[in-house]
Amino acid sequence: MNTLLFPKIGVARAIIIALFFTLTDSIVFGGICPNGGFEESTPARDLSAGVDSTGFASINTATGTVPGANGGFANENLAFSVSVADLNADGLPDIAAMDGFGVLRIYFNSGSKTEPKFTHAETTSYNLYPAPLYTTYVTHQDKGYADYMRAIFFKTGQRISLFNDGSFGSKSNLLVTTAQGRMFYFPNTGTEKKPDFKAPDKIEETPVKTGSFPFLAQALSPFVADWNGDRKIDVIFGEGSYSANSIFILLNKSATISKFEDNDRHLLASGMGMEQLSPCVVDYNGDGHLDLLVTERGGRIAVYLSPATPWKPGDTIPFHTFLTKDGAPPQGVPPIDDKKPRDPFDIYKATNLLNTGGISTIGTGDFNGDKLFDIVVGKPNGRVAIALNTGTATEPKFAALNDLKLETTSVDIAKPVGWNLHLGEASGNFGAFGGVVKADAIPGIQPVEGSSFLHLGFTNKKNAVMDPPAFRASKAKDTEGQSFSPGTSVIFGPIPFKAGKKYSFSFSARGNRVKSARINVQAVFAGGGRVETSNVQTKRGVQETQHVVGREVLGLNLNEVFTVTDKWKKITTKEAVYTGKVPEVLMNTDPVRGATVIAVTLEPGAGDFSIDDFQVIEK
Amino acid sequence: MENNFVANFIDKLRNSRDFTISFLIHVIFVAIFGTTVLFKAVQEPPDFEGGSEGFVGSTEETAPPPQQTQQEMPQTQDVTVTPTPVNNSAVNAITTTATSPTSFSMAQMVMAPVPTAAPAATTMSAPKPSAPVGGVKGTGMTAAAAAGIKGFTGGWGKGSGSGTGTRSREFEFTAYIGQYAGGDWDSTISTVKRTKPGRGVEPDNIDNGSLPNLLGYISEFSGGKIKTNYKNVKTIKLDSPDFFSLKPPFIFLTGSKDFVLTEPEVENLRKYVSLGGAIWGDSSRPGRNSRFDIAFRREMKRVLPDKDKEWEELPPNHPVFTGHAYYPEVKEVPPGINFYKEPVYCLKIYGEIAVIYTANDYGDMWQFALDTDRKKLYLETDRPGYAPPHATYLAQNQQLLDLRERLIFNVEPPALDMSFKFGVNMIIHLLTRWESKVKSATSL
């Protein structure tokens, strides 16, 4: 780290320094990116093992555009997905959780029949729609950005249902739905005691056929169960579409999930004004008929009770009530007339409803061996919560949704101030770690200067029950600006530039099992550009349109590959200057944005890389 | 002789004891209950006997629904649902526009108390039809009703002809979007507030959106025969007395939330449809049992509360779907947003549409701008990535455009074009549906 610019210095000393650099026509930039030595950092949660620093089961959540409650679209939490099954044949219910970015983890229950115990979550090989990482600075206008965002779009908001169709012994298989309404079948590629869900290369191209519609619904939330008792598993799904929102059933004509026709889809229950529906199936009142428990946008858990008569296509399951604390009657609302169809509008306002906090997902399992179903919820704040059933087989009761406490904790990551790290876990870079590391934290690695450095690697929390997750081989080769290679992480820092000036960069780096490393630098001019207004004549009159000029990314023709060894090495790039045409309106402006992007590809699960003392030199 | 007669009469009575006893009991019953009507045939209020008070003859009016109390919502993010009983069975009075008394259920006929305040009929400029002679056979429409409808609905089109025959006719009309209390009545339009000298800020000027685009479409492709355009869309408050001077051919109601009409709004709409007006509801959230879907069906049953007149589906042979419609290629309900294809529902009076309800969110489809060839979306722009200007005659909703094929499906040009054509068919039908009926009223 250059200690001349970054520390607190006296005025006289600063003048001397400035004079020195003026004479040598060379300035080492601090400015916007002063943290070249990675001395400053802020804490961030490390949820790579599904546990936060306070010991609660926590999952990364994602937000995305969904139909909002107020009629339009809104950026809302997409909810992570939970499903319950015995995944390692020990007779205990385990909890699978799909995080907001499409990483599937499993909390294995290591307790007993009567007392569940969870330590941390293990990561599976599941990886649907692996997203590329962009390795250059991109703006909203660039194809690279669009491609990346498109991949992230398909990646986020995936939801799951574990099920056993009997075709794989006692192993549970996986049904996955995307927020865009597609459905995928993942057979359990592990063993009875070591589940896993490796995807074949082209699975994105082979969703479960669902008839003639290109999609089933948005924010699709599945649950697999034999609803009509014909010994064929059916798919029940709730939707969060720009629509009325309903719960549908896909009646299966075969033993496994492979294909559905248009006429296999039937309305099972209406949302009745509720939206973002996530259902699960359970015999709620012990009458031998399957019922529905449904979470919805407001965080309430709705109960739909099946009538005594056997269900047939065309029948819809009526809304019954929302779950209340301890099963008490809804309070603060008029008494419910059991002779009339119940209306959620009436019961919304009850003051004693259990509430998950917002858009959530739900599953059930018996976690304390009392033969009563308990509830597991994926909460919008990322925590897993369990509500134990304290009622009876015919009258379930739930006192509260308690966040699941684990036997371990995680250590927060130190995020470098002024830098962004893209670790690519959503792209299948499982267990990737990146953060500021203090001296002596990693044996054998000391900072080049100062007391800390930036380190990339992989988490120490290894899978205990399952084999390590497999890194899916990339289907596409890396291209300029995009990396599809597993093990890739990107370090991204904003840098100030001036048009016409020359720059070079230096830093110290080291690493093990580094497959490739590259630095790429670009500049973006003039604070995001300038808005120009023009008029277009139409039959509706003159319409005003606005354009932005000067938002172009201007390459500095600096795109260097560098190599590292396990010892620190100082690397200095060649000089870079933008020689292309600078928009005249921007000639005299100082660009406030620029970027250096360092893309490093490690041997997946094994490599590591360190960087320190990053400097930008203007000449 | 007289004694013999009396003796014989007594003998006769004695010989017919049963009859005598029965007769005496009847006499006693008549004496006791002679002034009380034990079984009374329920008479419906006379229809459209235009008296001095206005169009609706009966002074009895429906009792107001139970007070809608705005209850506190629990701590949730979606405080959008207005609490209201959905099954609003508290219809304390039944009024109807039908003439057949047998269509009523006696159990439901609890007449409301006479209101202390006269209904707003005094502010109406509705016609005062003549005595109820004649009428339209088979529809229940009296001559008075026919006259009223003729007076209210005439003037939108010149010449005659229905179905595809309307293509040769000229029409001129303004369309209205209903502003109702609560909910989001403007969910498929955008409004701007313009300041005019001396008039300050004018609220709710419609800038663009669903109905403006539909009118733009109909204007553009009718070869100028239908003299309306995107500017001919106004807003109207549902409790406004302007209904009866402006004579809107239909009121477009849209939204995505629960809402409860006020009693003045209900009254106004009831009178409006009684005069031949039409309410066209279009849910901004396709599918059954959305909040708007539930609310619209419930509230329209307050407007037309006849128990026997339930929502019915427009049949496949309805004029808007037959080969005789303005656009004969519309042969069935076109799929709406996200491929929803709910039937078109309606409530009728005199066998004609009074309330039409489309639950496939055509309003959002009409927020997409087709290019002039109607085969592609209007996407021209001199810089990719920036908002395109309006198409030549339609306005593009940029947000929806950005979400197509991501969150909004079935918005490719062929589907959009069909939805526009369906909208045109429906408008033409609403403009012309009474013409033949009121013409055939026997006493006009």
C-alpha cells in the first residue's frame, strides 16, 4: 500500500509530496478508490453454510420484479424455497433450502426422533441456469450486461419440492420451478445416504413439458403429492403472476413427472384476493383428505380444507381460515359464519394471525416425533422458521414461528471498502470465499504492506453428509467480457480517469492453483452522460424523447493476462491511454467513473489468490 | 207455510251439519281477518314510468348496504384490501327492470323504508317517457322504457346497420373511464395534470393508456368513419349527475384492487344502465377471484341486485363473436394477458348487456402500441435502449414493454391485434345494441 497518499498526512508533507509528483509528472491516484491496500472493510454475512454469525439458519435471498400489491410491478423479495424430506435415510426429516440465487443447500437433521438438531447446511451440486460472470466493465447498454442480467433473471427465485415417486428407491427427487414459469425434474443423482442433484448439461433446454403454454405462471411455487390418490404423483403449484393468482394442479397420468398436457391442468383453489401463493399439501384436520396450507404475500398462512367428498377435476378447495396463534378463533373481526363460504377479506384483519413477515414458502414435517405435522417456513428475511404443532391430529395448533437455531455460527466476511467482489456462487462457484484478511489470519500469508490484503478462496465448511458439490463443466467457452468457467471470481474497483492521460497500474499478487488471471481497465466518461431531448412527429402530435449521450464505455486498450506463484509478486501493467475519439462535449470534463476488473479463475474448490497494494499511476 | 219453510230449513241444516259448521267458521274468519291480506301477490315497482320525479318511477329505493367500516390492517405489506363482506346478501330491497313478477323471490322482497331524501332524480335530465303502453315483446321492455333508452342512447351513430354493416356507418362518441371511490380506477391509463390559464390545475387529464389506445385504434382503422380518437377519453366520477347530460355510451371500469362503491355511485349507475348505458369492467389482473374480480362482481350486483339475474357468459353466437361483427375474424374470446381466457360475463336488462365484464386484462394489452401495419410492435427508436416515442397512433407503455416475455406474456402483435379487434367489436355492439329493440317498441 502506498502510505504516502492514504494515511493522514500533514499539510507540509502533502505539499512536498505533490511537488514531487508534479515534477515527475506522475500521480498515484487515491481519489475514488483510496482503499488500494484493502485496509478498510465492512462486515457482511457469510451464509455459504446456511448459518449466520448469530447461529440462526439463514439463506441468501434475492429480490426481483414481481407483480406488486398495488397493481403495478415492484421489486420485492422473491422468497427462498424450503422443502422437507428424509434425504439421508436416517428416519429424520431434513430441510432443503433453495436460496434466492439458485443454490440448493440441505440442513441435515442430526438429532433424534423427538429432538431435531441441525448444525449447518451442505451445498449440493444443483446448478440450473449457471450465470456467466462479466469480466469487463459493462453498462446497461452492453450486451454483456443484458446477458448477465438475463441469466440472473432465470437464476433467481427458483423454488423446489422434494418428492419420492418410487422409481428411485427411497431417494427423494427434486422438482424445480422458476420464477418465469418453467418446471424441471432433477432425479437424485446421489445415493440413499448421500443425496445430490447434478444437472445434465442441457437441462435448461429440457423443462418438463407443460402443454402448449410457454410458461405456467410466474413465481411458480410447486408441491408434489398424489392429490387424487391414484398412486401417481401430481404437481400442485401456486402462482405469483400478474393475474388473479390461483393454485393449480397438474394431474399426472404417469408414475413419474415427465410431461403434462393442457387438459391436465385444473384450478384447485382460488387465491381469493391473496397473491404470491406458495402451497404445501397435508391432511390438516386428520379426516383422511389432503388439504392445502398456503403462504401468501402478506405473510399469512391460509388453510384450504378439502370437503368429505372425493376430489375430481373441476372441484375447487374452499378457503377455510388463516392460521392463528394457538389455533384460537380469529380475533378483532366479526364472528365467522360457518354456514357461508369464508372470505379471506373478512379474516385478513384478525389480530392473532401467525405471520411469516411477507412472501414466504412453506413445508411440513414431524420434527418432534409426535406424529403431528409441524410447519417449516422460508421467511423473507432469509431465516428458516419452524412452528411445532401442539394440537391434535384433528385440531392442529401452532404457538409461534420460531427461527431455527443451529449448533454452529459463521464468521462475518470483511468486504473491502470501495471494491466489489463477484464470487460467482450463483454461477456454480460453490463455496467461493472472498474478503479482506488480516495478517496472520492465514498461515504463511502476510500482507505486502499494511495489516491486511484481499483474499479469494473457498470456504472451510465442507460437506459432511454429502460429497463435495461438483462444479458443472461450462457449456460455453469464455468470451471477451464474459466467463463461464467454474472457479471464476471478479474483483471490481471504480477508478478515476481523465481523457487523454496515460495510466499504468501496479499491484502485488500471489496464489495457488490459479488457472488464469487477467486485469482489464476501462473508463466511462462524464458522470453518466448528458441528457438530450428531441421531438418526434407522430399522428398523436409531437412526442418528446430523451437520449443520453456520453455514457459510452471507452476502452483503454488494457487487457493483460498475468501469472502468479505462491509468493507475492509485484505486477505492473503497461501504460494505457484512451486514444479514441472523445465526445467533444466531454473533452473538458473529468470522468468520474472508470473501472478496473480483475478476473481470476481458480481450480474449483481448491485454489486461492491474494492481492495487495493496488496502485493507479497517472502520467 | 212460513213455519214449514223455517222447519224445512232447520231440517236441511241439521242434515248438513258439516257444511253448517264449516260455513260458520268461515263467517268467523272473515269477520276477524276480513281487513287483513293474508297472501299478497308481490308487485314489482313499475318500470320507467317517467313521472315528475324523473325516470325511475318508484320512490322506493334500495336500502344502503351495511356501513363499510375501514378496519385496521395488521402489520403487512399489502394493505390494499378494503374490508367488505363479499357475499353482500344484505340486499334489503330488490328492484328490477324486468316486468315479470314471477322472477322475484318473495323471501327476498323486504321493502326498504322510504328514504327521507329524494333520490338524485331531480338532477337528472332523463327523458320522461309516455304511458307504458306497447313495449318490446319478449324482452320485458315497456314502451316507456324503450322511449327512455331511445332518448338516451341515440345519437352515437348515423344511418342504420348492425354487425359488419356498421362498417359503412359513421359514429361519433366519447368514452368515459369511471372514477370510483377507493381502488385503482386508473390502473391502465396514465393521467396528467395540466395547468390552464385561469383554471388552475385540471385533475385527471387522461394522457394515454388502454382506452385511449383502443379509441386510437378504432379511429385509425375505421377509415375515419368512427370519429373518436385517443383524445376522446374522459374521466367521470361514478356519482356524477353528468351521466345524464353527457350520455356516455359506456363507462369503462378497471382496477386491480378491492373497492366498494358508495351508495350514490350505486344509485347513479343503476339509473344509468336503466337508461341503456353500459358498464364495461375490465380486470387489470387476469383470472378469476382476483381482488378486483371479487369486488367488481359484488359491486355490480349492488347495481343490478336481481337475485334471478346472475352473471352469464356471452355465448359463442353473441354478435361480438359471429362473422357479422365489425371485425368478423373475432370468433371467440381472445386470450388475454398471460393467456388467460376467462369467458366474457354480463348482466343484462331486457335481454341486452347492461354490465359487461372481461377478466382477461385486455386493458393492459391495449397499452402496447402496434405499428401501423399491426404486425409488429412499435419499437422504433434512434438509440437502442431508450424509450421509444409513441407510435403513430398508439402510445407505448414502456414498463410493460420492458416486461414482455419476462413477466407479461401473450403480447405479441397478433394477440394484441385480436384484443384490439375484440374491443372494437364490443364498443360497436355497445353503441348499437339497443337500436333494433327500441325501434320495434310497438307504441313509439
